[in-house]
Amino acid sequence: MNRKLMVLALLALIIACFTIFTFGKEETVDFSADVKPILNKHCIACHGGVKKNGGLSFLFENEAFAKAESGKPAIIRGDAEHSEFMKRLVSDDPELRMPYNAPKLNDDEIDILKKWIDQGAKWGKHWAYTLPDDVEVPKPFSLAGLFGIKPKGVNNNIDYFVQAKLKSKDLSFSDEADKSTLLRRLYLDLIGIPPTLDEISAFIEDDSDDAYSRRVDSLLASSKYGEKWASWWLDMARYADTKGYEKDGSRSIWSYRDWVIKALNKDMPYDEFTVEQLAGDLLPQPTKDQFIATAFHRNTMNNDEGGTDSEEFRMAAVLDRLNTSYQVWLSTTFECVQCHSHTYDPFKFEEYYKSLAFFNNTRDEDTQGDHPKLRFYTAQDEKRVDSIKHWLAVNGDGNAVKSADLFLHTLEPKIHAHYSDQIVNGALYDTKWLGVRSSGSARLKAIALDGKRQLFMNFWTDAVGGKMEVHLNKPNGPLLANIDLPKTSGRQVIQAAIAPTSGVHDLFLVFKNPAVAAGQPICMIEWFAFREDFPIGKPVENLNLQRTFLQLVNLQPESVPIMIENPKDMHRKTNVFIRGNRLSLGAEVQPMVPESLNEFPKGAPRNRMGFAQWIVSKENPLTARTLVNRVWAQLFGRGLVEPLGDMGTQSIPPIHRELLDYMALDLMNGKKWSMKKLVREIVLSGTYKQASTLNGDKAEKDPQNYYLARGPRFRLSAEQIRDQALAVSGLLSNKMYGPSVMPYQPDGVWMTVYSGESWVKSEGEDQYRRGIYTFLKRTSPYPSFVSFDASSREVCLVDRIRTNTPLQALATLNDPVYLEAAKHLGNIMLQEGKGNTKKSISAGYRRAMLKEADPRKIADLEALYKKALLEFNKAPASAAKYLGSDLAKENTKTISSKAAYMLVANALLNLDEFLTKS
């Protein structure tokens, strides 16, 4: 008996100890997950960012625990009872209680804050700014697992994370989608267009274990892969074929679009993909493609309108580049810091301008010519360039070769005419070009002349006998050059020797030509360039090569805007803009990244290259997370973190954070930044392969599919809708690359000013090319694309918000592109049915939806056909007009039948199941 009592007592003691240690231990409050959301919701508006009422801010740790205006800190670590912060939260006095003039915090929120302070008020970093060393895959133990048998719906590690979350919500995976639905989904996701009926049939009949994975690998290797995924990237890169703003003139930048497609197709690692776009020109020996990649940041808008301040819009472009870089790669709303410290995230006002300094030393200056550009010479002219470089290598040195190569291919570095000042008897015409009348002058300020023996000048004039004198330091100072200004036919670059001079000096340009009428400028000048002389060699060779050099400079080859860094003598200072106003300068700052993020790489240069290396550092937690999140959103219609543009403290806490962290780490370390491997892993997962059918119980528990208990289902993108219509009707062109094309759009849509440019419909197969190649004018984007939520690309867009409006139905029912697709699909139906209406309609449905139709649908479509046929027989002229046929050249009944099939085909192209990926 005593022994029983002792055993019971021992058990009771064990239970008591277990209870004390298990339930008695207070749960630690996490700052990022528990406290920061409360502060952001209730406190930051008055105590952080712009406002610091009472001298108190909860934005940064040092501010939160510093002395307020009362002379005491509001929060005493470890002592909530005596912390003024807590006293104010629970006060009954409406004048004292916080938040002021707002509802009181609920009991749970107050309890969290009290526990946090009593536990020491540990600050902590936002979850997205740190990355764990490893994430354990939540594989549950099972006997079947010992034999390699995976649970239902589990194909890879992604599924284990999703399964664990589903179990916690009493949910489970849906069955796998049927083969035709799954293959259509895969094709649309990987290459943007649906499979053919033959490809569907082959897949259905293929019972091998690797049937699906072989299709995945085949599509990832397809050249169409890059065309589909480039559209996603070009939204973020704000790619367009025009410069934007009111004038919105055309710009030839399609080479960048083609570079993106090619880079994605060859699976360029994302770190290289990043570095080349941000700083390809700063690589040791940049290739042509690496220069083209930098056009990512030449997609910024450019204002050609007369009277604009070039420096104002140059700076607008630089600000856009900074904001876009943080948005594209880091999911950070850094633009909020331009005028004041971030209201919610730990970014200080001065840090914005330190980051701006990385971008403030590029050669582009909002000029009409869109300089600098990479010039594409013909093969013959490229040989002439090579001959000059070879001669310079023999007679000069590596620096001479590099300088000549850069100038011939980019015309940089140069000084634009709008930098002229102290203009006498002249002006900056249209605020862009220097025009000075006879005996007038202008100054070029602070020109570095060490080693500079040649002046190149781009100008034009219709007058004969003009001269330009170059004087040192003042208009009547020592004469450096006396240059003839010949009459030109259009713009021309001339070359002239200048007297050797050392140091940095102001140069005064004096213009003379008594023959020019009073009040008229002698010439107009766009830019100047001061260059080193050719090395001393054989006089005849030297003269011939200089002549060839100038001829090449005067060519007008195809080109693409690119980034070029300023040389040291043209380096710009970067200052803080007080309240974000560029005309109100504060302290000068040096390039640096925010303290709250990962450290700047040791030894990295303080320029765009160093910034790019910081972006792709494996110590940077945001870059890989951002890419994973956005690729996931492309495939599932929603990111693991929402919104896609903000992974800061105001983002919705991620439901699948562990999955996001696992995939981000694996992307950097296991997949070596391979985007194709990332996409492959996702589409091979059981999570992706689920049917998207709505189950009543699951829909009720998770109506938005946050927990991924069913497959993705959402409307296709604007480009995919058009491409799919062309594909199923047999019209889609496979032509790749080259200048943008102009498919049909209604007359009068594209109204241009100044330039007289017009929308000229492309001929032949160009009008049936994929949507990625459609010309995009920022002030008047392609109408049907805009209707389906495509961007005008004036600024970076990371997420197209899907809408549902009547305009979409009007576009697909009436746009001639879709009517022509319907006409061709109708003809296919007529041919395949061989006179049998039901067979014809079944063939059309099968071709569009890639599966057999429900008999009820066939019956409805057959009824539509009969009704249309009846109406068209009554009005054959209407049938001919709808069909676009000549009534006099074709049988009336044939026209009516074709028009009726066209109408049914149009209905098929408008069905929800056709416009949706499910």
C-alpha cells in the first residue's frame, strides 16, 4: 500500500513539474511578429517617420528607448508597470490615453506589449531582413517513407511544407488534375501558349513514370519559354518603345527586350542577370550584350518637350532607377524615403541619398538624342573599327585602344550643349542646343584638359564662312583653337586640334560669321567631346586612320540606349534633398546601403557594380526571397507574401514563411541562382499539379486558397489571351526578335503630338506575332492589352492586378484580331466537320479547350449556330460584312454558313474556360 502511495506521489510530482515547465513558462513575445504590427497599426502615424510627437519615435530602436520631451524614456526595459508608454495605453483620461483621439487598444494587444516590456523589450529585426542558415523540411515519420513511398500529393520538398500547413487547418491535397488540363496549364505557364491536340493525345497515351517531367524539361528548353517569361520581367523593367511624357517620341530599345528573352532562354543565373543589368558596363571587358543589358535602367522616361530643364528630368530618371532597383530586387518601398525616414520600415532619410549616389554618375542626361547609345555597325564598318584598334595597339597602348573603342561604339564621354552657360548674344534653343550669333560667346565650365588634343563637335548650320574660336579662361584669353564651321546637310561631327593645355579650365567659345543675318545663330550645337590625340606613327597612316575614325563617328547606325559611367573628371557630387526637393540641397553624401540590411561587401567598389554585388550577395535575405515569391505568383496567381511589392513590416505575414525561406536558400546554394530549376521544382510539385476544382468543404475553410489545398485557377494575362486565340486558330507566327510590330488597332486610338508618328499596321506574319513584340506607346498602349490589365510601363510594375470588366468582353468579341482568329477557327471547324454541324462544333471546342465537350455545351453551341445561320440567311449582306467576304464572288449559303461558324468560334474564344488557366 505504501509502495502504491509512493508511486502515485512520484507520478503526481512528475506531472506537477511537467506542468510548471511546460505551461508555467511564459511564452516569449516576438518583436517582429507580435509587437511591430501593433506599433505600425496604432503608434507609428504620430510617433515615427515624419512625426515624432512628444519627441518619441517607434521607428528605430535608439529612438524608441531614448529620452522623450519629458526628459524620461517612454519604455523602461523589464518594467512595464513604470513605463510611461504602458501608463498612457491604459489611462482613463482621454487627454492622456494613447493612441490619442482614437479607439483604445484591445486587451490582447495591451497584454502583448506589457509582456514584451517585462521580458526586456528586445527589439529584433523584421523577419524578411534575416535569413536562416538552414530550414528543416517537415517530413513526417511513416513506415511507408522508409521504403521510399511518399504520401498522396507529395512529389518533392515543397509539398511537405504545404502538407504540414494543410494538416494544421484540417485540410488535404486535392486529386491531381486530369492530364489534358495539367498539360494545358503547364504549357501556358512555361511557354505562354497552349499545346496542340497531337501533344495532348501523346501525353494522355504516355503511361511512363517520367511522362510529365519530360514535358517539363522540353518546355524549359523551348525558345518560347523566354518569350513568355520576358513579359513578366519587362513589366518590372518598365520597357516600352517610346520615351514617355507628353511628347512620347519613339525610341529604339527593342534590343534590350531581345536580350531579356535570350538571357531567360539560356537560363542565365539570376545573380549574373542582375549584375549585367545594373552594371554590365562596369565589368572588366564588357561585351556588346552586357552593354545592352544595362538598358534595363535606360527604360526610364525621357522628356523631349521644348523648354524643359534637362537636369530636372535627368534627376527624375536617377530617382526612378533607385526606386525601381529596390522594388525589383528587394520588394522594398524605398521610394517612401525620398522626403523623410520611412514611416514603417527602418530606413533613414539620409540613407536614401546614400543609395542614390550609386546611380548619380551615369552619362545619360535627358537629351533628345537619348545618349549614350551602343552603336551597331555593319560587319564591314566593324572591320574598319578593328583596323583602328589594331593600329592603336601597335602604335599606342591599351588605354588608347579602350578609349577609341568606347567612343566609336558609344560616343562617350561627351559634354552636352545644355551645360553651356554665360551665353552672350545667344541662347540654349529649346533648352537643348547651343546657338550663338556672330561675335557672341558661351562658356564650357571646368573642362579637364590633361592629354586632350582633339575637339569633336556635333553641330549643324546652313551658313557658309562661320568660325569658332576656343579661348582659355575668358573670352579674350589665350587662343586654343580656331575652327572652321562648314555648311552642313543635317547634323555633322567635326574634328579639330586644340593647343596642349594641362589642368581644369573654363573654355570660352567665340563665334564669328558676319555673313549671317542679324539675330540668327551661326550654328546649332548638340555636344562636344575632348579627346586624346592619335599616337605618332607614319603620317599618311595616321591621317587616313583619323579620317576613317571621323567617318565612323558620323555614321548613323542602329543603336540602343545604354548606361555608361562618368569618368573621374566628370564625377558628380550627391547631396541630400531637403524634404525631397532637388533645388534645396543638404549635406553631401557618399554611396552606401541602409544599415538595417546586409553589410556592403568588403572590397566592392562604391559604384553601381558594388551595389549590384550587394544585391546578389548571399548575405542579402531579400533578393532570393523576392525572386521566389514573384515566380510563385506567376504560377499560382498569388505570392507566398503579399503584396508582391512590399516585403517590409506592412506586408501581410506569410502563411508559408518556412517554405519561402527553404526555397530562397536552395535557390542561392543548391540551384546556383538558376531560374529554370526554380520553376521546374515548383511545376513538378504535387501542390502545382492539383485539380483546381472547388470542393464545398475546402472552399468554406479556405476560400482564397491561401493554404494551397487546390490547384491554381485565374485569368490569363493580356498577351496570353491574344497569343492563345492566334495559336488555336493557326495564325500565330513563330518569328522571334527584331523591331516591335504593329498589329491591328482601331483608327484614331494613337493620337500623337509634335512628331506626326502614326500606327502603321504591320504586313504579313508580323501582325500575328506574339504579344511580347507589340509596339508599346506609353501614352497610348495597345488597347486590348490595357483592357486586360497590362501596364503602360511608365513606371515599374511588379504585379498586374486582375480585374473583370465589360471592356474585356467587348475586346474579345469585337476586336478584329479576335474576329480574324474566329474566322480561321470557323473555317477549321467547317473542314473537320465535313457537313456535320455537331462534329464541326465538337472539333472547334476540342481545338480550343483541348478536351471533349459536355453534350449540353455542344447542344447550346449548336443552337447558337442554327440561330446565327437563320439570321445570316435572312441578311446575306450582313453575313458577308461579318465574314469580310465579297457577296458577289461567293455562294450566299456558303457565306452564311461560314459566318455562323465564325460566330460560334468567337463564342468559344470568349468562354471563361478558354480565358482561364485552371
